[in-house]
Amino acid sequence: MDRIDSYREIIKRILHEVAEYIPSEEGIRHELILDDTDGHYQLLKVGWKNRRRIHGTLIHIDLHDGKVWVEHDGTDLEIVQELLDAGIPEKEIVLGFHPPDQRKYTPFAIA
């Protein structure tokens, strides 16, 4: 298994684990979007709560140019740390939620 395939499997495993961990709420479901072809991985919250539409991204990770781009982490589960613990090195992870000019101040990849 090459490096990108390994990253893909790690991302999917983590997202599945998070989806199972997050408590369910009546009328709201969790949806996983796992697009191996284009390298897009998301965990969404979708449904209705008291006549209010719920639709939002909890986690968004992309595989782009050989790097793992964490675009959004709307959880308190520290997804970046989960990726590190699973064996993806800092220099292979881009914190996409940080402005490009600020990424150089982190130990992570800048692009």
C-alpha cells in the first residue's frame, strides 16, 4: 500500500470512529462522504431540530497534492492529533483552516 492509500484508509477509519462516537440526536443523522476518486472526506450533520434545519460539516479532510488537508474540524475531538497518532507526519498535514500566511508558524506543512 502506498503512502496516499495509507492516508486514505486512516482518514476513513477516523471518520467512521468519530461518526460512531458522536451521540445521536432525534431527527438528526450523521452522514459520511467518502470520495476516494477525488480525495474528499466529510462528516456531516443533517436533519431537523424544533422546526430548525440542521445541515453542517463537522469534519472536512481532503487529499490534495500528496498532503492531508484538514479543512475543518467542528468537533472537540482534535482530529489533527488523531491523524498524527495514526502515523501521518506533521509535514504531510496542512491546516487548511489557518490562513496561508500563518501556516509557516506551525510545525505542519504550508501547502
